Amino acid sequence: MLAGEVFFFAGMLARMPKSRFSAAWFWSGMMILLGLGAMLGGIDHGIFQGQGLSRYPIERSNWLVLGAMTFFLLMTTATQFFSRKVRRLFLIIGIIQFTADAIFVLSVDSFLDVILNYAPVIILLLAMNFINLKNGTGSWDMITGILIMFAASGIQALGIDVLSPLDRNGLYHLVTMVGVVFFYRGGRRLRIDT
């Protein structure tokens, strides 16, 4: 369900007129990769894990997709809030970060790598949205979406199981679905020019 929702909103964002390599363009790519990650995660947990199959190929594919999503998230932040000169620096950092993450993901069996790769980038996006609310480039929708995603991650990490038959993972995905609505709304307000 989460993947279907994200793909729907990603398609809506992809249809918006925008310049290539604009913040809105990178955000559309981020949403597509988020949907692909949700789909691969569902296949992993619903089929591979459930059938006792080797999870390495599907799990690592998902983690690589999430690394690419993080790159697109970083470039969204760079193109929304920083000058062209600084964007080039972000591009170099993003390529190095993605390459290092891919090497680590393929060699170490820990989802912690995905979290450590993603966390600084999403925190940067959150901070830049707060800082730039007054000048109009920041977005309350984006801030709300990020905070909802943090809450979803907290629910999962703390193992909150208060809505039986939903376990912490089911609740995580339901809360994430609410956050995705705000990601879509915030994405519609991103810069469409480079």
C-alpha cells in the first residue's frame, strides 16, 4: 500500500512542468526511488523473508535504491536552498557519499548503514526548511512530513505495539503513509527552475 501511494504521488509530481535538475525534478526522482524502496522492502519482508529465501539480493538492491534516494534528497536540498557554486560541491559530496554507501552496503550486513547515510541528509533538509520559512523557500508541509517520518521511525525503533493486530512495522508504514502526503504537498512548492 505504501509503495502504491508513493508511486501515485511521484507520478503526480513527475507530471508537473519543471526544469531538469531543479529542486522539483530531484524531489520527483526521490519520490520514485522512495516508492521503489517501499516496493522492494515489501517483496523482501513479504516473500523472501516469509519463505525463508536468501535475502541478500533483494535486501541489498533495496539498500542501494535507498542510497540513490538519499543522493536525490541531498540534491533537492542543494538546488532549493544553495547557490549554483555550492550545488557543485553538494554534487561531489553526494557522489562520494553514494559510492561509499554502496561499497559499505554490499560488504556489511547492517541496516544501520542506510540510517547513518540518510539521517544527516534529512536533518539538513529539515533545518534548511526551518531556516528559510521567512524567505518563502522553506515549507511547513516539508517540515511536517519530515517530523512525521521521524515519528514513524521512532515507533518502529521503540517497538511500539499498541494497535493490535498491527505490530510496530505495520504502524510504522501507516504513519509513513501520512508523511508521504506532506512530502507530496511540499514537493509541489519546490523550485521548478535551476
